[in-house]
Amino acid sequence: MWLTGFDAPSCSTLYLDKPMRNHTLMQTIARANRVYPGKHSGQIVDYANVFASLEKALSLYGVGQSGHSPVEGNDVLIGELRQAIADARRFCLGHQVDLERIEGLAAGGLERITLIADAVNALISPDAVRNDFLAAQRLVHTLYNALKPDRAAAEFTGIEALLALLAAEIRQQLHPEGPADLSDVMAGISQLLDASITGVAIQDRNLPPMDLSQIDFQALAEKFKNSKRKNIDLETLKAQIAARLNRLVQLNPTRTDFLEKFEQLIAAYNAGSLNVEQLFKALLELSASLSSEQQRHIRENLSEEELTLFDILLKPAPDLSEAERSKVKAVARELLEQVKALLVLNWRAKAASRAQLKLAIEDALDLGLPRAYTPELYQQKCNAIFEHFYVSYPERDASVYADTQQA
């Protein structure tokens, strides 16, 4: 049943321990050749000496118009892996990273850890360099896994583990939950090389995200001036800002101007218009702006939810006096309370609930907004407010603000 079923799980290696012929043999070995994500090829290990039958079956069923057999020996895969590793070494050397030198150092040693940190700094930025390195590492990893369990894979374990380590450290530095402890990763790699050739396991870490409002930007700028690994510092800051921006925009869609500014800075850096120091300085300035934005609801005497409605009603808005602005703020408070009371279970799927919500929004804005709002602008605000509730409040007691601390 496993051999003939079309819902069989991914199979990379198939062991033949009994004679097979013709279509049965072809159907069997095809299980190892089925495509899956991250799978390069399948491998047949023959204990029953069916190779002669395999060649006969291939002559009947397996040779296409090209006339070439779809089955190749492991020497072809080994050659592809050697080439991929050579390309990865050459790419790294072009960015002042000598993988051969790092391989020759004792695992866990201070010099090796230092060189790995330097390598991460050289390969993590700009984006094009990082993406090219990660692509090279993925190819090596895929070919290496395809070669196992052949003993020939042992020859490539060290370099594959090193490339995997560098890639894992780069990804960890980009992760907003904080950088990895390189010494722990190195200890894991050392155990791997002593025990097996199964790959690299990177331990997950659940460090708290950086709170931009608590950063001493002046101290951070001074630290960056003396840093020996500015690329890592830059990419870490980029990742932290990106994570915070995504959250801020999720809470308040009117903040997209901050996100656009961030994307423009990154694009300018990748294009060579800004160097590392200039981008870091610009990102620090943007970080300071985000810190101020995070606290704006306190200055406006509003909750984060109320501030979002207030911003939607004001961006854009006609020229308003201070009294009219206060009136809009009162509308935001009252509207949030009214609409929340109307959110029933599975409200988005119920036409009556959606209609009731739209009507409540229209009535509240009609009664509360200053007369300076034109009918066209009023209708635009009604639509924008409804869309906001539809996206941000998917269920009666669930919203994107659920874990937001209110002042």
C-alpha cells in the first residue's frame, strides 16, 4: 500500500532488500524521486543486486526522448556538492572570509569564535551580499542532505556545519528577539562533529524584543563609532526597527509614513547612496521618532485604540480649531465604546451585524464631526473606520490590541 499510494510521505532513501522487476521496480524507486520542498533527489540503496533489472526496467519505462537514464551514481551528486562548496568558499573569500582558516581552528576556541563573528559581520550586509551567501549555503545544505546516508557525506560535514552556523547566526542577528549566544552554538557544532553527520541544530531562544522607547540613542551612537562589527550592529538595529514598525502600523494604519521612510533609507543604502555610518545615524533618528510616536497616545490623553480612530479621522482633515479638534477626539472615544458593544460572535460573517456596525459609525460621525467635514470626506471617514474595525477586530473579544498595555 505504501508503494502504490499517492499520499505517501516524503522519502529520500529507499532500501531494496528483495528482487523486483519491470513496472513494480519502477514504481518503487519512483517513491524516492518524488519532489518535496527542500529535496534535491532520492537515493536507492540496493541490497538485492537488482541493478541489472533496474537497467532493463529503465529501458522500458524510464528513458525519455533524450535517451539518458534518469538514474545516476552518487559520484555525480558528490561532484555537484564539491562545486557548490567551492563556489561558497570563493564567494566568502571575495568578502574577506576565509572558511578554510576557520575550519582549521579548534571548535570553541576564542580565535575561531572571533573569526566567525567577523565573518558574520562581513556577510550580513548589505542585503545583496547576505542574500547571495544564504542562497549558496542553502544549496550546499540541500546537496549535503541529498547525499546522506552515503558515507561520502562525512567528508563534507565540517564545511557544511560551518556554513550552516554562519547562516544561523546571520538569521539570529536579524531576528527581533535578540542575537544568539555564539559560544552555545559553537559547542553544539563541536558535539555534532564528534557524534554524527546529521546536520546542524540551532537552539531556539525566546529573548524579549527591544523596547525602542528605552534606548539611550546617544550612548548607542557612541558605541557604534568604536564598534569593530558595524554591519552586525546595523542589521540588528534594522531588524529591531522593522519589528517595531510592523507592530506600530498594525495598531495604527496611519503610521505608514514611518514605514515608507524606513524602506527609503534601506533602499538608499543597498543602492550605495548611504554608507554604514550614514544609515546607522538615520536609523537612530527614525528610532527616536518611533519612540515619540509610541508615547503620543499619552500626550493626547487617549488609549492606543482611541488614538487610531482619532488619527483616521484627522488624516486627512480640514483645517480645525482647537475646539473642533477636541470634538473629534471625543468622537473617537465615544465611537470606540459604541462599536465594541456591537461586536458579536463571528460578526464579520453576519450581514446584519456588519450593517448595524456601518450604521452606528455613520450616525456617530454624522452627529459628532465638525461641520467643516464635507459630505465626501465624511463618507470617506465612515468607510475607513469600518475597514479598520473589520481588519483589527476579527472577533467579539479579539483584536490586534489584545496584548497592548494601555496607559
